[in-house]
Amino acid sequence: MTVTDTSSRLGVYGWSPGGGGVHQHRIAEPLRVLRTLGVSAQSGVQLDDVILSQVDTVLVHTLHDERNSYGWELLAKSDSHRMVIDVDDWWWRPDWKPFRRAYTPDALARLYRNVELAHVVTTTTAVLADYLSRYNSNVHVVPNTVPAWLLQHPSPHRPRPVVGYQGSAHHMTDCLRPGVDGWIDDDIAFTRPWGFEVESIRVPVYLAYGRADNLVPAAHGDWLAEHIPNAEVHVSDAGHLGDDSDVEAQMAWLAGRPG
């Protein structure tokens, strides 16, 4: 990477593979806001001299793979750009099986090194910021946001269920930032009649739960399995989220059901 003329470029490049909620919240949405402020901002999977000649700031998210970490190191040595790295999860203590497989000691060492090289570090919570500050003192908390219009957008009718991902345990900090009223309402609803008996359910039901779940006792799943007629029950040794194979099985089952 060799950038010689730095006098006329002003812009931000999000170096990211793109896709998914993480890219949306931590790369795409910040760049969208920058564009509303008149700043040139774009993203892509490639980082080369042509792109670097057009921007003065490079933003990455949890960069830890060997090849791109080498490129990050070269960028730091060139001392030609402002380098920003975002870390939005508790990668050093992952609570999801695929993450535990991916974040090996070598991968974490590269992540920490990339944090050290950055001029600015952003993260979602004060807890994460405190941890990351041991590698870089210039850490800023930037909570996840959504466009204002989305808050007013009516929910469309969906003929099929929509399955979401709660995220890691520390995401609760972001979730509860506006207050605990919603959580309290949910807990109160647990103790009140649902308006029907589960024994009356006649639609197909896929019931999956794990014996190692530390959020919802497995006994709850056992009770539902006993009382929902003809439920297709899948019990594993997993925790609250399971792993990729569990999600794939659930999606395959949903896809096979009529809308």
C-alpha cells in the first residue's frame, strides 16, 4: 500500500465483507449518517491503493483474520490514514459455539494487535470499552442505532413466523439502555393466562430446547413437550442458542410448511 498524495482526499471507507445485522449497525448505518453530513463514505470488501487515494479514514469491524490483519499492519506502517476499528462483542469470552471455534488464541492475538494499531476504537458498551482500553486508550462507546424513520415504520403482515437472534449476553446492556419497562411487561405476561390452553393447539409445532440453557430451564420445554399435541420435539445438550446446525434444521422445517 503506497499512498503519496494526501492533500485532497477526505472521506471514510468501511472495509467490510458486508451483509448481516452487524454490518448494518456497525458499518453501514454510521456511513449513512456521515453521508447526511456531507462526508464521502462508502464500503466494500476490497482495500487497495485506488480506494486509499480517495479517503483519509478506514473503518473495520473486529478485524482478526491473518490476511487482512497483515494489510492493516501495512496501513499502520504507512502512517497515511486515520484507522478506526469497531469491536461490538465479547469476542474474548464468546457464548455461542461457532464463535468459540472461530476465536482461537491466534485470532484473538491478531484482534488485540489490530486494536493497538488503530487511532480510534469504537464499541457498544462501557463494559467492553473498559476491557478494550487495556490495548488502546482512545476507546469510544457508540451504541447501535437505527434510522429514525424505522421507528415509525408499520410492521408488515407476515404469513410465517420471523426468527431473530438475541446476540451475546452483554447485548442486554444495549437492549436495556432505554429502560426496563418492556422486560417487566414480558415477565408479568409470563404469570398471566395466555388466553388459550396449549393443549388446544392444532397447528404444527417445532419445539426445540437445550438441557444446558441457563436462561430458560429445560423443565419448561419438558412441560410444553408433554402438553402440546403432536409437537415435533428436539432436545439437545446445547445452551440457549444452540449452533448453526440447529438453526439450519429449524429453517428447513419452516420452509417446508405452507404459508
